[in-house]
Amino acid sequence: MEQFKEFIGLGIAGNFALHLEQAGESEDFKDLKVADENGPKGMFPFYLPGFDSQLGIYPLSNDTIILPRVEANVQPEPEVALICELQYDKGQVSAILPKEFAAYNDCSIRKEGAKKISEKKNWGEASKGLSDQRIAIDSFDEGGILDGWRIASFLRREDMLLRYGEDVEISGYSYFHQKLIDWMTNQLNTQEDTGPLEPIGEYLKACGYPSRAVISIGATRYSYMCEKTYLREDDEVAVVLYDSNLYKPNDILSRVYKRNLDAEGLSVLVQQVKRA
């Protein structure tokens, strides 16, 4: 999966109620001043093309997660990724235009004491996941294609298949539609280097104002059984976005179990977990 090497990679923290608490990350944001306590907390970089740092390593894979070389608790984060065009005016982001969406795994290290969110996000090649089944977005406004889609995720371990995250409507994100676009635009232009957050606008400038971005819009809540279940070698992770007009939650569970996922109305990401 090399086609996104020129795209900047960005994510959103805290855009689904209670996820930060489940991930043990709510304390990281306790002193952060935000305009809306119920909204997302900020944005973070996971890939900066051409950057001479850890974040300059291309992390996306459509079939593999490679665990860190050092022992660490690693968790999948099932998400929706937006493939976007970025437009600028006098060095400021003037428009974010979502063109496609796809299943995404914002796989993360549960690392106490990390100063920045990004320190948990990119530990090398194949530390993130993006489906190669991308769905065109007709409109990101209310009433568009995404309003009829849901997200589900699963962990296959030995002979068990577990629901990893809750099966929820994609439109259930705290911020979505134009409200999310407006919020992201403001964050890209104004977010400062404070607490766990970083100055995204400075990164955009340093990367030459990239015209395209992969933006993951927030992790869903974990199921009760998997809230503290971390990845092991030989696990298999599946994130499935599906058209709820075509499928019910149990249909997706059955298809994942049978590995019958080549069908319309799906964006599927299946990753094998390996050791470096």
C-alpha cells in the first residue's frame, strides 16, 4: 500500500464518547482547555511525508500489523478514515474536502507518560491499517452516503472470534458532517503545542502544504470483553464498514467468521499481527 506516501496522516482524539476513558487516556487531557467538553479534544499527526523523524516513516498497511520491537501493550482502534483534499489560502487551510472513506485501524501503544499523542501512534512500518476498499463520498452533509453506514470490529484469536468494538452508526461520532469539517479546519489553523497536542499548522507548512490527507476521525468504544485485550502475535484484526441498508450486525459477524467479505456495500480491513 504505497499510494498514500504523499498524503499527510492525521487523526482525531476523543470524537466518540467514553473511548478515551476506556483507553486510559482521559487523564492526558484533563488540563486541556477546549471549547466543547463533549466534543473532540484535538488532532494529532501519525504520518508526516518527508519528515526526518519517527513520524516520517510510512505506517500504512492493508493486511499486516507489526508489533513494536520492545514489549508493549498494543490495541487496535477501529475507525473511519476520510481521504481528503486540502485547500489553502495564504498559508491557512481554507477547505477540507472528503472524497472517499474506508475502514481504518489507528493501532496504538498504551504508553503511560507519553508527552504527545503521536508518540503512541507510529512505531514503524505496518503500525497502522487502511482498507484498500475505498467508498466514494457523494456528500459529507447530513443525508449523504455515510449516514446509512455502520462500523464493526473483531478479533480472531486461535479458535475464538470476538467483537472488539461496539457495532455503531458512523454518524454517531460526537462531531460529524459540516460540524466536523469546521472543527478540523479550525484545529489545523489554530491548534498549538500544548499538553498532548502539537501545532499541526506548522507541520503542514514543513511538509510543503500537502494537498491530500488521510484523516482518521476517532475510535469507537470497545466491547466489554475487549476493553483490556491487547494484541498478540498471530492474532487477526478486522474492521468492517458496512451499508446498513444491505446488512444487519449479525450478517457481518457471520461473514467475518466465514471470511466471506468480498461483497458490495463493504469496506473491509483484515490485518494479521506479526512480530518485528
